[in-house]
Amino acid sequence: MVIQPDTPFNTFIGTIFSVGIISGAFGITSAHELIHKNNQFEQTLGKISLASVGYMHFYTEHLFGHHKRVSTPEDPASARYGEIVYAFIPRSVIGSYLSAWRIEIKRLKKKQIPVISWDNLMVQEIVYFFATIFFLNLFLGPWAAVFWVCQNSVAVSLLEVANYIEHYGLQRKEISKGRYERVTPLHSWNADHYVTNSILFKLQRHADHHTWPFRRYQTLRTWDFSPQLPTGYGGMSVLALFPPLFFAIMNPKVEQYNNLCQASIEEMEMKVRG
């Protein structure tokens, strides 16, 4: 086993990255699909999948924060124009966690439930996280706990790289103070590449997903007028690691599509319905 004391260090690190990439690409992606369903069973499965990588608050922040504030300055998971991925990841991780706490506190206060209670999903996440570390250490040893935390970090980093790509530089127009135009297929990057869409539950048809977030992945559509990525998430993830190259390719596209976003909502709806 990789957690044995005599395991070579390079094998230990390599396995962390291998498992973390699988957890991020398939585990979190499938969890993302499940939490968007409107039945309790599938949502619970999604939460369990997220808890397995120590990121259960993604459920709260993604559904009730990100989808509401996407492509605005208020959204920690929307990358700003000119922001490098290495600055975005910590900003998104910290900002999303704090946002999830604020959302949960507001929800519980509205229901007149104590904030520090089992009804608080953030409290549940903390308990699950440290309970997992405790039992891994108890039954498999400290290196198992280290392995789990490290592969979580890889999985979450991969998720945040995807977040970085999905909305980089795109902006919704502010109608009035704190109010923005509705979300349309112009506010997310789209990539209609067959192989990566098949692997990632059509996550790359992100423009349709954000406009109609409860559509099942099998029915997500692609729109020709949506901002189009030059390649799928695999290639874009590698490209994002080299900011000068990423900016050289993506910044002209951002400027092009932000100009296109000035089209009226009525015109956009006519295109979608047509």
C-alpha cells in the first residue's frame, strides 16, 4: 500500500496526484451534477461525494452563491480579467468558504435555528472532515490521513482551475447598485469537444448549464453565440498554468464577447428560443 512506511517518496507523491486528479475530474464533477438535482436522494449523494474530498460547502456556495453572482465582482468563483490562476485559486477557495458560512447563517436565522447546530451544513462539514482524519489515523495510520488531505488539495485545485476557465473575464452588466442583468449563455465559456464532454458529464457546455442550471447533463445544449474556448478543459487547464500564454490567447476573446454581451436580453432570448 502507498501509505506503508517503506513506500518510496516519489511513489507517494505520484499517487497523491493520480488519485487527486481522479477525485477532482470525476468525483467532484459527478457531485456537481448530483447537487443540481431537485430530489433529496441525488443531492445527498452529491454531498457525500463532496465530503469525500473535504469540500462539502461547495454544495451551499455553488447553488446559492455562485449561480446567483456568476460573472460579477461579488462572485469569488468567477475569475477576473487579467487575474492569474495562482492568485485566483486561494481567492476562490477562501472566498467561497466564507460565502458558504454567510449563506448558511442567513438560512438558519431565517428559520430561527441556532447557527451552531447540526442543521448547519458548515458544522457538518467540519465534523466530517476531522472525523475522517481521526479514523484514517486510527485504523490506517498517520500517513493515510496525510494522503487523504493532500489528494483533497489536488482535487480542489483542479476544481478551481475549472472555475477559473469557465468564467474568466466575462461580466454581467450592472443595471443598478448591486443588481445585474440576468444570466444568459453569454456569461460562461463553452467548449463543445466530444471526448472531454463525454468524460466530464458535459460540464463544458457550461453556458447552457448556467442559464438552465437544473437541466440534466444529457440534455445540455451548445450555443454558437456563446463564448467559445479554443480547446477542451484538459488543454485549457494546462494553458492556464502559463499566464502569459493564457492571456495572449484568451484576452482578445474576452474583449470580443464582453462587447457582444451588450446585446439586449430580449434579442438573446429570441436567439435561444429560435
